[in-house]
Amino acid sequence: MDIPLPTSRLDVDVDLGFALFFLVLLCLFLLVTVVRCVQMVLDPYSSISASTYQEEQVEG
């Protein structure tokens, strides 16, 4: 009579672990990108340095 070996509840599927890790990484990257884009839309001139304004001034 064959007795099945007890299996642990902590068996981890490595492929699933990698997939979930990269999914979380992708979501974090997307969140950071969305936050950065919203900041640029709300205040676009804060990302431009002051020297850019000085270079664009035309003496007249």
C-alpha cells in the first residue's frame, strides 16, 4: 500500500514568485511614472532650470 508523502504548505512555485516580483516591480515603476507626470502637468515650469530662462531672453 502506497502512503503519500506529506507535503508542506510552504511549497513555493519559483516561476510564480518571479512573475509576482516583476509584476510588483512594474506596478511600482508605473506608479512613480504617473506621479512624476502629474507633477509636470500641474507645475511644468518647475522642471526647467533658471539658466534656460536667461538663455532665451532676447536683448532688444
